[in-house]
Amino acid sequence: MRRFNFLWILLLLFTSCEKEVITIIHEPDTIQADSVKPSPFQLFIDEVTDTRIRIRWAKSIDETSDVSYEVLVSDSVIAYGSFPNSEYIIGNLVPETEYSISVIALDQERNSFTVTRKATTKKSFYNKILSFSHDYYFYRFDRVISTTDGGLLICGRYIEYSGSGYVTFIFRLDREFNVVWHSEKFSGIKDIKQISSGCFLITGSNYVSKIDGNGNELWRCPVELGLGELESAIENNTGQIIVVGSLWTLPGVTIKYYIAQVSETGVLMWRKYGAPARSNFFTDIIQKEDGRYLILGTHEANNLKGEWIRSEWLVETDEQGNITWEHDYMSSFRADDMPSMIIRWSGGNYLLSGSTVGCLPPFYYVNVIPRFILVSAGGIVIWDITQSIAAGTNEYFRSYAMEEDNSILFLSSTYEQSAYAMLDLNGSVSNKTVLSDLPESIFLKKDGSSKYVLAHPEGFIIVINKDGYRQP
């Protein structure tokens, strides 16, 4: 009897436990699932750049639980969370690319509502940036010219590892900026020009040389100038070479202008020099349609205050180098001129381009600002402007490119930034673009209708999309 009672008690206990387990298992079935989705909301594309898209959305509402969000780009989740400000910046995107952007609102039960928008990133301002070091130690680009095949010829210098001085180098790049050849045969390069045969004229401090398109020297003509230097050379309409510079003579220092003709085979034919002012320099030369030469330079002149300043000076010579007329373009400011080049422009006129240094506007402290003078074929001034575009101190005119409408795109630079702008036939400056991240740029050219190519002295070639996005 006792044994029966014990078994009965165990049975009752077992039955009671089993009922409790069954009750626990069925307990969740008594709770109703949340079937309400988060409320619809709007997604906005607030800002699009070349590499970023900023999105914003109105908050979604769920009556039973908090809402979180997932941000997706091309169906891949890139961010999730509560996003208190209901916004997100999508970065590291590829320029000129369409993206599908979604925001999913989720409640705690994973009910969701999705909004999708599409946006296309903008074209980048910087198309490409290329470096050309060639394992040089402390190297710089000094001058760059365009070649007729769409490439570039670059002159620069580097310091030898021994520290014994600078070595001059030349790179030739094709239109895709691949190095075709480089040379270290030339020193003291002052100017390079490509001539009609496709060859190049190299003007050194005391020589002029002709090289072929592959960098092979065809001839070299030495020029004795004492302490003076050659500055520029051109090929005239008969294939002869005209070089200009300055001749320094002793005792005392007398600086005279210098002009000479070199034959197409490198033989010095004649030379002329003189000193109509205390000191005078020739810096650039161009041949007019009538065969005569216009030569740009400076000479010392006495202004109305009795001060000797270096004034811009334009000379016309006949084909034998004899001066036929000359004009002085003294600045209206107390300043010394630093002319760079003569540009053949529309209507048979010529633009004298360079810089001037002195007490200049707007604050009239010592500064450097680009100066442009448009003159007729006879040297008569049409307009004369001194114009800063980089809005910095010590701003030098560097380079130019001719646009289809005959306006000139010119480049200037300071130690802090560079800038380019359009200069029209009336002397008005417009469409200024400041490059605060590219100080001291030295060269600008067009590359088709939508790109510009710049050269930076620290060994960089930069291709710019004219209509590319720039951070404000």
C-alpha cells in the first residue's frame, strides 16, 4: 500500500510539471504581431558634387516602436542607425556616374518602407595630375611650350647628388603625356621655340642651338656677350634665325641691346648693338607681316619725378636689325616694368604682356601685378591695363592661350595661388578662376574645347575640365 501511494504521488507530480511546460510554450501566442509598416516619407537629394552626394529625408513614424534607417547605394548597405538629423553624406564616389540611392525605414519588428532616388555625380575639375620626377633630386620646371603634335616640351633643372650645382634637363611629352625623350646636353636655357620644320630653337645664355624632333643637336652657334645674355630667338620668313638679348661691357657696366642673325646652318651672319638709354634689354622678338621685327624690352628712363625707372620699350627694326622707330611705355605708377612676350592679336595689333613692380594699387605698397598693353603695328597704344586676378602679392604674368573668339586666356601666379582669366579685345578681364591649391603655376594651354593643361614648377602636369565641379 505504501508503495502504491508513493507511485501515485510521483505520477501526480509528473502530470503537474508537464502542464506548466505546455503553458509556457503557448504563452507567446497570446501576443499580437505588429503588422503596421513605418509611415511613408520623402527622400531629397540636397547636394551633388563630383565625389559626394548629400541626402536628407523626412522622419518616418511607427505607432508601436522606434524607427531606424538603412542607407543603400546600388543595393548595398553603407550606413544604418537612427540618424537624428535625418541626413547623410555619401562620399568616395566616382565622378560622372549615376547612383541608385535608397533609404529604408525599419521598426523593431523589421517592418519597412523604402524610398529610392537616382543622382549623377558631376564632372571633376581636376581631370588628371601627373608627376615627372625622373629620379631627380630637388628639381623644378622652368618653362614649358606646346608642340605641334599636341604634346609638350619642358625645360627644368635639378641639383646633382654631389651638390656641385644645377643640371638642366629637357623632356618631350606626347599628347598623352608619355615621355618621348629627355636630354641633359644644354645649359642656361632662356627660351625654346618650335619652328616650321618641326625642329626646336634653344636659346641659351650665350648660344643658340637647333635640335630635331628627337632631341638630337643639329648645330650650335656660340655668341660672345661679356656679362650679357641672350633672351629669345625666332625663325624668320626666309629660314634665318634672329636672336636678341643684352650686351654688358666694361670698364663700368654699360648694358646695350643686342640683335644678331644666324644662318639656317648655324653661322653668325651679323650683329647689332647699341645704347640709346642708360641700360637697355631685349626680351622677346616677333616678325611682322612686312618682314620687319618688333622687339620688346626695357630701358632706363627718367620719369617726371626725376627717378630712373625701367620702362617698357618697343622697337621696330628693318630686316638688317636697324632701328626704324621706338616707343617708350612708362607706367603711370612709380614702377619698373618686366615685359615677357609679344602676342600677335586680331586686327594686326600686338599685345605686350608682362608684369610691373612698384607702388601699385589698390594699396600702393610695393607689389608685382601683370601689365598688358595693346598696340598697333606702328606701336601706338590702344589700351594699357595693370590688372591683378590672383588677388595676392607678387603676382606675375606666366602664360596664355588663344580662344576661338580671339579673346586671350592668360595665367598669372603668386607664391600663394594661381589664377586664369579671359582678356578680350577691349581690355576687359572676365571669367576669373583662382587656383588656391596650385601656387606658382607657369604654363597654360588649351586641350580641345573643354580642357586646359597647366604645368607646375614642382614637376606636375595638371589637366583641368573647364566645366568641372569646384568646391565653393
